[in-house]
Amino acid sequence: MKVLAMQGSPNLGGNTAALLDAWLEGAQEGGAQIERLNVTQLNITPCLGCNFCRPQGKATGVCVHKDQMPYHSLAQADILVLASPVYWWSFTAQLKAFVDRMYALPFNIWRHKKVKHIFTMHHPAPSMAAQSFELVWNYMSSYMHFKYLGALEGSCEKALLSQQPELLEKARGDGLNALTA
């Protein structure tokens, strides 16, 4: 099983990275092949909505932008993990550009894929953000026919996530369980 993990945090060693690391350890323990990219280190131009990728309404997987959008990796992945700190109740702008550009791929490639969210926030009640993520992605999963594995959330209000062993262990277990979900 191939996992494509997209880290959306510009802080490469921060809370989002710690939670994603733990999740990926669990998936790797289960035998998954991991490809991890940080979108803040890639040149991904935002979508123009020009439909160059969909002439006559059929997706080609070819975008007008010639940049570092990892279409091949995305097409090959069985599981897509989107990890981000929460900025204004959503992903970072860099990860949002990646998500918007997924539009160029034919929707039928999603039929056997799984999508997982990992997010961190400096708030005592991260489940408020989980609700907004899950609402949107449940709609997307029904439209695009992928299996949405839900969100793993971490609050760093009281302590860094690297200092929360119970949460990191939960993330490891979640990564392992995602392979058979």
C-alpha cells in the first residue's frame, strides 16, 4: 500500500510534523510505502479555474501550470494524508493550493483511495475544527467516491505534541489501522 503524506506546515519540525511522524510510523509498521512531501517546499501555483485540465468536461490530468504539483505521486497513492496546522479553521494556504489542484485528475482514480486528515491547533477544543473539516470532506468523498478516514486532531494549547505520548501513540495506531480500514 502506498501512502502520500502532504505536510502543509512551514514549521518542518513542529507539532504537525510530530503528529504526522507518529501516524506514518504506524503505517510503515504495517508495511506501507511512504512518500512524504512538504507543500511549503514545493512550487505549487494556485488553480486558476480555467478548465485547461478538463477540455469538453473530461479530466486529462494535465494542468496549465508547469510546476511541482505531484500528480504522479497522487495518482499512484492508495492513501492520501493531508496534515496541516489550522489557520482560520482550514488548511494552510499552501496545502489548500494542493487540494484545489487535485481537480485536474479524473475523478475515477479516487474510487479506491482513502483520505486522512491530521491537523493541529492551539485551541482547547480541536473538535470544533474537526467538524468543519469532516463536513466538507464527507461531501467530497461522496462526490468523488473515495473513502474518508476522518480527522486526527491534536491540541498544543497546554503542551507541545511531542510531549503528549498518549496522543502520539493514538496516531501510530491510527496509521496502522488505516491500512485495513
